[in-house]
Amino acid sequence: MSGGVDSSVTAALAVEAGWDVTGVHLKLADTPGHLQVQGKGCCTLADADDARRVAGTLAIPFYVWDMAEDFQRAVVDDFAAEYAGGRTPNPCARCNEQVKVVGLLARARALGFDALATGHYARVEDGRLYRGADAAKDQSYVLYMLGPDELRHLRLPLGRLTKPEVRATAARLGLRTAAKPESYDVCFVPDGDTAGWLERRFGARPGQVVDTAGRVLGHHRGAYRYTVGQRRGLGIAAPTPRYVLRVEPAAGRVVVGERADLAITTVELERTTTTDGRPLGPRHARVRLRAHGTEIGCRVVPLEDPTPGAPAHPHGAATRPNRTRVRLELDEPSDAVAPGQAGVLYDGDLVLGGGTVSASHA
Amino acid sequence: MPYLDYAASAPLRPEALAAMLPLLERPAANPSSQHTQGRAARAAVETAREQVAALVGADPGEVVFTSGGTEADNLAVKGTVLARAPEARHLVCSAVEHHAVLDAAAWAQADAGAQVDLAPVDNLGRVELDRLAALLQPGRTALVAVMAANNEVGTGQPVAAVAELAHAAGAVLLCDAVQAAGLPGVDMAADGIHLLALASHKLGGPTGVGALVVRPGTSLRPLVHGGGQERGLRSGTLPAAALAGFGAAAAAALTDRRAGAATTLATLRSRLLTGLRTLVPDLDVNGDPGLPGLLSVRFPGRRAEDLLLLLDRYGVACSAGSACASGAVTPSHVLVAMGRDPAEARETVRFSLGHASTEADVDAAVAAVAKALAVLATAEGRTGSPAAQGVGR
């Protein structure tokens, strides 16, 4: 229960379904300043109070768990490390994988609970994961890493609802969070200013903006400020727009090219997992390579792992497939595939699984 | 429902309720008013003042009523600092004081030109007298703050010895007796204390009132200005009903003390510890039993958050460390000052007994802990990994 309308309604629907429900709010930030700011970020003091009040309205037990250390390490530090490594991270997927879903579910089961319910817009049916009914709000993309054991114990009551329906439910139930505004940005980056956040963390690391032939076109304040496909903020004058093709953090270089240079026809994913726990075989699927990107048809080609038998998933259950690298041969070119992003594979509405983009080729 | 969280708040004593009801039921009057009804309310307040003073060996005229223990601590620290010349605002606080003292001192350092030194404690949480003495700066130290007994681990402090050191340095001693005023008890005169903080609800009175007991000759600036009540030290209409409850609770606590309640509580605590040790042979006890009813224990390999959730589910109330503003369990500064690492602090649960506690409460608590541990062990058996293992490691 984050204090937002989605998790409030989730709790209410869980109670309406007759389950024995306990609400938990995760304290994910440690700094007093963050705890006091209300608004765009998530999980502030005010949010904990909102969640507590909703729990009180629903007459369910409510606790606040301090997972700030885990969150800092697994999500925030990882976010910074990825940018420093020239990749574009997906913190929401990392949070679900390490803290909010997988981690929390493990703790809940350790306490004798049967399931975890969250306010994600996605559906679990017969132990499989599907897109949510509201295409605009669908969050299946950030849940791709869940396996059969987790899905069996996960309940997503909002999966069949649209956002307007959720707000209407909240209003009907008299929940004080019914009209609460959304939090959109990365929850730990105030005002969505990722570049500023990274600069405060790393300091300025000036370097060169170069073209594919190595010619210097301009300079930048820090390679970490750039992501593949980015056009703005390059500070170069060119006859036609230039786009970031790749970031080379070791050399401090940002390599740019023309629009046509962005076109990608193959993508490699590593650390791939499947929602049914079986290794991915060769097949056709549709892939989403960015949180709000469009989907492209592709041929899935499983590759051999460098270390066969290693657990594919951080939680290392024995049933994880060990062929965790795949190549995706795209049916049509995609622009701007950033390493570090999640590549999530769909078969219609069914989420097959996914992995992390490690490489891409024209 | 077994309630073992007296250290957080004690249930309202019947005597307190009985003292409050008449004042709530009849037309309200301001104890400062000069008419008959006002004088009646005033009389009730003055009775309470006598009862509170008697509990701590002070004169009624020394009692300043406040909104609680926190305000009393704040008045003591800030009021002393503001009464001193800027170059004489050095403060020495034990490292295990309540945040009401530590944070007030921190404010004084940030905003009132004070300097604060923390006196370290040993692994039982007791102030080390020689190290405290070394921190004192005669003529510059304004106030030394050492509580009578610690609210998290129960350890009693050598207050009389600290008082002597403070006197010698020309400093005032603040003794936060919020937890200890009832049992084991505190004697202001005998122990040489200048400022004593009390809270009604820890004694079984209502929340919302407390007192700072001020030895004559102690300079203090008020924090709350207004109608001049409490000799100008704490303005505001005196809440007659609540204070009557406070007084009655103080009187009852004094009676209990004289009737040997400390021994009764110690016996119950022993019973609890024995029961818990049977379940968890490697249970770790924190602190010394200065507060006879308080038991702070560490369950190795178990998160306090987890135990608390399960115990709450089984209807047993207790607590873990301190709660932060959002309600999460934070590693206690007290345990850290005693040399525990934060991970150990997160495994610590506090049980505290008091005036209405019985053997049945203790036995029910032990049974609930047994059940909780069984649940956690079952989950471990299922997944093959310890439940307390961190996320993502």
C-alpha cells in the first residue's frame, strides 16, 4: 500500500473478495528531506499516512516495513551504476524484481501468508501473466521477470479494470486517495530530473561527442546524461538532426549518428526468464523494448550461455532455464534500442518473459 | 488481549478515570478563573500537583505542568540554554537519552549557539562516569542530561553520582524520569536533581499531560508564553480533568511502590524471560533490569518487524526499538550506542509490564511467541533458506 489510489483499491478489492488481508507500506527512502516532501515522488511520510488511513477505513492490520537499505542497494545504486556503464536502466523492473514484488512476496510467505496482492495493471490467470485490460496503463512490462512460483502467489485485482474504473471504485468506497494525483517519474528522482540527479551523484565528467568516424562534433558534461536515441541536449550544430547511437563511458564519449543509423534489426537479451519457467525455444513473438514503446514482431533464437547451468534469475531457483541469452531477429527495424532496458516478449496478451538488452545490431 | 507495551503507554488506571470523570461531567471551568467553579477546578489541579510532587520527593511548588514528557524535556533543555550566556551553553547528554532530549539539544546546537557532547555508555547502556566527567567544562557546561532509566532497554543510570559531577561543574542536572518515576522511583532531593521530567501516561494517567519539576534557584526561560500560568514557565489553560487523572495515577504509583510492586514486576519479568529462553536458548537480553518490568531481547536470525506482525495477529502487544515518523522500525540509537550493529538492532523486541500485568499475560505472550517462531520456521523449512535473509542477496 503505497498510499496511491491503485494500491488502495487493490486492498479494498482484496477485502471484498473475502481474503484475510494485511496491508504493508514500504518505507524505501532514508533521508528526512525525502520523507517530508509531498507530491511527485512516492512513498513520503504523507503517503504512509494516506495508506494507513485507507487501511483503517478497510479495517485491516497495517504495518510499515523499512526496506530502504535494500531499495538503496538494489534499485538506486544499480540505477546509477547502469548509467555509469553506458546503459539505460529500468528501475521499476529492478524494484519489482528485488524489492516490491519478489522480495515482498518472499517475506509474506515466510510469515505464513498465501499471496501478495499489488496494484499493478496486469493479469494473472492460471499462473500465467497477461497484459492489463487498460492498454494505456498496462504494467506487464515491469513484471516480466516473475516465474511460475511467484505468479501462483500473486494477485492483481486491477488487471481487468481501467484507471477510470479504479478511481470510480475508490470514490464509491469512500477512500481518501480516490482523487490523489499520479506519481509518474522514477520515484527517487525528484521532479524527473535524471540528468541532474546523476550529475549530483557523479559530478561533471566532461567528454566528447563524436560521429561514427570518430570526428569530434562537440562536448558534453557527462556521458551518463545520454541514452540511445536521444536527440536533445547534444550541444552540436549539424545539418541534419543527430541521435545518440551509443554511450562509451570508459572513454567518456557519446557517439552520434543520423536517424537512419539508429535502425536496429537484431537485439540480444541476457538474463532472460520465462513466466512458465521453461527455457525459451525458437519461436516467433512480439517484443517491447522500452517501457512505453511499440511492439515489434521478431524471431526468438535461444543462444548458449557462457556458463551453462548458472541460475538465470537472481533468486536462483533450480527450475530456472539456463539458456538465458537470446537473439531477437526483428521483423522490421526498430529505432533506439538502449542496452540495459528490458526486452519483454509477448504472445498476444500473454507475457512469455523477457531479459535485459545487452547488445543490438543494424 | 495481553498488553506488554507499558513502556510505550500504560493503560489508564481506574483511580485516574475516577478522578477525571467528575471534572468532565460537570460544567467545565478554567482553573485560573476567580469564581466558584474556577476555584473548584483549581483545587483539583493543586491536589494533582501535590500527588505528583510526593511521587518524586519534591515540593508541590516545584511542579510545572506541561503537555507531556517531551515538552518537559524540551523546556528543560531549551529553557536552560536560553537562560545562559551564549558562551556558557555547553550541554552533555548521555548517548541513550530519549530523542526529546537529544533532538532538543541538537536544535540548541544548530539554532542557539550551544555545543553538545554525548557521554558514551557501556554495553549494558550505563553511562560511564569517568568519560562523562571528562566532558564537563566547569563554567561553560550549562546542563547535563542523564535519564533515570532507559525506555528501550530498561537500564538504570547512576543519577546521584552524575548529579555530584554536574554540581561540581556548575551545571544543572536534567533527569528524564518519564519511565522510572513510578518504579523504581526517583527522589529529587536525595539525588541532587535540578530538573525532572515526568509523563502522565507512563504512570497510568491520561496522555496529554506531564510535568517538569524544577528545583528552586534553577534558571529557566519559558518556551510557551501567554496567560502566565505555572509561574510564567508554561502558559496555557490547565486541563483540570487530565491533571486530576495524572495526580491520581501518581498517587496510585506511589502506593504500588510502597507495596512492593517492583518485586511483583521483577517476578513476572523473570517468568517471561524463562519462557522465552525455553523457546530460544540463544536469546540475547539487552541492558540491565533497572526498570523491573521491562525486557528487551534479541531473537537471533529473526526480524523484529516479522515477529511484531505475527504477535499483533495473535493479539499480543509489544514493541521493537523505536518507531520512526512513518511508523517503520528503525535501528535504535540506544542499541547502537551500546555497541550493537544495526542488523542486531533490527532483531530486538521490547516487552514491558506494569500495574495491571498478570501471569496470564506473560504466559499468553510466550505462547504467541512460540506460535510466531513456528510459523517462521515452517516457511524456512519450505523454502530451504532462512526467512530472515535479506532481499536480493
